Amino acid sequence: MELNDVKKRLGIIGNTPALNNALEVALRVAATDLSVLITGESGVGKEFFPQIIHQYSPRKHNTYIAVNCGAIPEGTIDSELFGHEKGSFTGAHEARKGYFEVADGGTIFLDEVAELPLTTQVRLLRVLQTGEFIRVGSSVSKKTNVRVVAATNVNLHTAIESGRFREDLYYRLNTVPIFVPPLRERKGDIYMLFRKFASDIATQYRMPTISLTPEARLMLENYSWSGNIRQLKNVAEQISAIEQQRDITPDVLRKYLPDYNPTTLPILVGRGASVSDNSERDILYKLLFDLRGEVSELKAMIRAMGLREDGGGHKHIDRTKYIDAEDYVEDVQEANDDFGSGIDTKPATTKEESLRRQIMAALAKHEGNRRAAAAELFVSERTLYRKIKELGIE
């Protein structure tokens, strides 16, 4: 079975290893009747996995019911799940089947399972152990053959320790665990998802599709996305509906990411890689990304750190006041008032030289303050110190 075919059938977008691993586990366990517990933060798309498990199982032609346990009042949850007899409580004018009875032979998805009251957890445990349940107001035991898939964004170990969730029920539900990764760990998928959401709303309301500049895309991929896919979709829809300009720049995008903090995020992180693995690439990217601005800043730094006048009133660079000027300037003959001529910047010929120049520029800009230079380069102070030693920077 091709994983891409499954994604296409259910409209799942993404190709990061963590997501693919979760999908593969769901497909492998689908052929069994084992209980599955899906965990992950709110908004990561946990609801797709029970659908996969049901649709690729022998039960696929039978009933599938999704129940949001957190949305049903505590006083009626037992009746909803297990049914009730006529007259068993006020308003029970007739007998009613519960979800476990209706879904006999099929699959029940219990979303937000950690919200179940303890009394309901006891009833659910009995269904999982024996396949038996009792309607509210009845003393007659009934049988059902239901596959249970549960999901939660709550840490169940913590809930067990606090007495809010039964440990025996946890082990019954958690026969096969599936963890759905948060969006911030799926950086390679963020832009694809954004384009899909933007395209959908553009088609729905017959408007031009928005697009992101490279800088805005970088900001999007490095945002923390505490609300995960749900938040990303919300941002794509807001921008599509509100902004008249269809090319979205970082300044526009920042309005919809109010807590965006670039100083806490890497400039570029490869798919599936850690920040430390990509520190050198981060610096190189920043070098290319800000090249034009760095050249201007370099000119200003050299001027500020050592201009002197000769006897004829012309300004020249005092090399004794700027020891590393040779690393940046190949030949300076004369610096006029606007400091716009006479500078021939030396092109980087190797990766190491590019790194060396970028680090030296940051150190010079911050007068040797390594912490400030590291923040400028979007790397840790420890990484900067290591690179300084490796590159022989004084």
C-alpha cells in the first residue's frame, strides 16, 4: 500500500519523517482489532488517524462514529455512549441505543478521552475487557464488538498521578500508541499546508491566491505555531480575506503573528535537522540574505574605526586602528567624503572564508561582545565560540 495514495485519498499534506512514521503505524495496525491511543498537541490533526485505521480495516463497511468526550455534559455522557431505558431519568421518554450499541461491528473514535468522568471510565474499561455494557437504568448486560480508537492532548501519566484518569484504562487504550508531531517539528510541511489553505479559500470565494515572498516564507516556517495546523489555517484565511495585496511580505505576515520573536528562532533549519546541525548553514544563509546590507555596514564600520586626514585634506583608512581590515578590503587607495569609492571588497572563495568574514563582521559590529554577535548570527554563544576557535579568529 502506497503511503502517498493514502495521503491523497484523505487529503493529508506533509512528508516529514515523523508524520510518515505515524501514518505507517496507523496503516499497519488497521488490519487488527487492537485499541489505539493517539496523542499530540491540540490542532495537529489527530482526527485523521482513526479514519485511516477504520477505512483500511476489515470493519470499513460498518459504522464509524466519532465522539468528542469533552463536548458532552457529564450528566449525559453515559447515556450517549451506552444508551438508556425509558424513564431512567427525567426526559428519557423512550429507550435509546448508545454509540457502542449503534457501532456494533464498527469503530468508535473517542476524542479528548481524558475528559471522561471516572464513573464513565469504569464502564468503558468493562467494554474494552469483556465487550459488555449496561444501558443507564437497566440491569441487563448487552454485548458489542467495537474497535476503540482514542485520542488526547493531555499527558495521561500526569492525569493518572493526579487521580483524574484510571491507570488500568490507560493500558487498555494504549495497546498501540501513535504520536502525531506538532507543526513546529514539521518545518518542511508548513509552506505546503499554507499554500493549500490559501488556495482553498481563494477558490471558495473566487479571489486571487495569496503568495509569500521568500523572506515571509522563512518567517512562516520558523514560527512556533502553538495552535498547530488549526492556527496555520486560521492565519492563511485571515490574510486571504483581509489583505488587498496578494504578495505577502514579512511586515504584513508579522501582523498575524503577534508573538513572533525572531531572536529565539533559527534563520534556517533543514528538514528533520536540529539547530546545532545547521548552525553553519544558518550563518551562510544570513551572509547571502543580507549581503547588500552587510557591504554598506562594512563601509561604515571601517570609516568609524579609523579615518584620518592626510596633509592634503583627503581621508584615508588608518589600518593600525582596524587590524582585520585586510580580511575585508583588498586594496583601499582613497576614501572620499561619501566613502563610496576606492573599496574593492574581497569575494569569499570558500565556505570557511565566508563564515570567517560573517563572524568577524558581527564581532566588530558589537565591539567584540560574543553574546551580542551570536544573537546577530542567530546561533548559540557556545557555537560561536567553537567556530571562532576552528577558524582561528583572534
